[in-house]
Amino acid sequence: MIHTHATVVLNERLAPDYGRVRLCCEAGFAQARPGQFLMLGFPGAIDPLLRRPFSIHRLVSGADGSRWIEVLYKVVGKATRRLSQVSAGGVLSLLGPLGRGFQVPPGVGRLYCVAGGFGVAPFVFLAEWLQRQASPPAELQVFLGGRGKADLLCLADFERLGVPVRLTTDDGSCGDQCRVTDPFAEAVAQRPPDLVLACGPKAMLACVLGIVRAHRVACQVSIEAMMACGMGACLGCAVEGRRDPGRYLHACVDGPVFDADAVVLE
């Protein structure tokens, strides 16, 4: 785990409510894995005082040996609004990489990723990381859903990587007008994957879980939870465990990625 101040290289708006910030980072971040997260804060700030958690969206290496780390953000409150206003050259407090990431074991041939809106954040990192592995899955498919077209992010990234994406929107403004779990369920029934990875709202994750259980497919889920510390001290990101009733896990240290059967989602 690294605690440092990082300089903003780029802060770009992707859609009315979404943006992406790129930070210079230390070499130690090269050990980060898809699904892990960072805690970002504003040095010397009193309001907002606490850091906020963000999935690692990308790790980028420059031709000159420099390293950058990127996060996606959605402007929903005071902290993310302030983050959206930080210009290149600004400085943020950075703590990470934290948590447990996705585990893609050797031998996985077909991998499906299901993302609900902002839940797409870790999957670009995952796709890039898999392409650097000695034996990546032969087939990677992303299912991405949102309320409307503006909520469908990273399409150019997946196109650049050659990853097919099935799009759905609630309002029909892009892709199929349905829930993202509908085409996902059809795909699982027709061509079952070896592994499913999912990140998004809890209701979506619960639906994904029902589908993979029906077809006996292994699944990992990334839990979205509010965190004050990111290190297991505040206990604010408790998630009810399934294997030991009454015992709670914590998204920051036991997750945020869990085996789907390890947590209660219903």
C-alpha cells in the first residue's frame, strides 16, 4: 500500500455527469490488479475531509518510463464535484492499491463481464491486463447497461482493445431497450462461460447471481460500498456473509471483489 500525493496530468469530462482523471503514480502501483481500488482526497481540505474510494480504471506506462493511474468518477456530491474541477497540475492525496481484485485463473476460455453504468470502471483495466498475460481467455465479452446513452462509458476503449460489447439502456437511446441481465441471461443459456465477473448496483448483482446459479457458472462480484478509510478500521462497508450466517465481511479488505456465493445480495 502506497500513501502519496499525486499530480493530475489530465482531467476530462466524458459525459455530463462523468469524468476521468489521470494521475502520476509511483512504480509500486504496477503491482495493482483489476478490481482493486484507491482512496482519493484533497490535501489540506476540511470539507470534504475524508478520502473517497474509486476503482482503478487504467494503469498506463509512458514511453519515457513514466507511470499514470486513471479513475472514472461520477459527479454525485461535494467531493466528486470538486474532483471534476481539479485542473492539470493539481495535487490529490492517493492511498492504494487497496482491497482484493478479480481472480481469473488459468484455463478460463470464455469470460463474460457484466457492468451496470458506472460499474464498467474496472473492466477496461481488466481487459488491458488480460491481454498482457501469457494465456488470456480466448473469448471476452462485455455486457454494459445504463439508464440512457450518456451512462454508457468506455465504448472507445473496448473498441480499441477489440472487446465486443452488448449494450442496453432503460430508455432505448442506445442498444437494446431492456435490462443488461436480459441479453446476459440469453448468452449464458446459449454459450455458457467459464467465469462471470460483475460490477454494478446490488439489484443487478442479485439478478446476475440468480442466472449463474441456474447454470452452475462460477461468478465473482465487485460490491459498491461507501468507505471512510479503505483499510478496515471504520467498519462502514460491512457486507453480510453467506457462508457463516451472522458474520459480516468488509468490502475494503475482504473485497471489494467477492466470490458470488460468499455474500448475501438478495
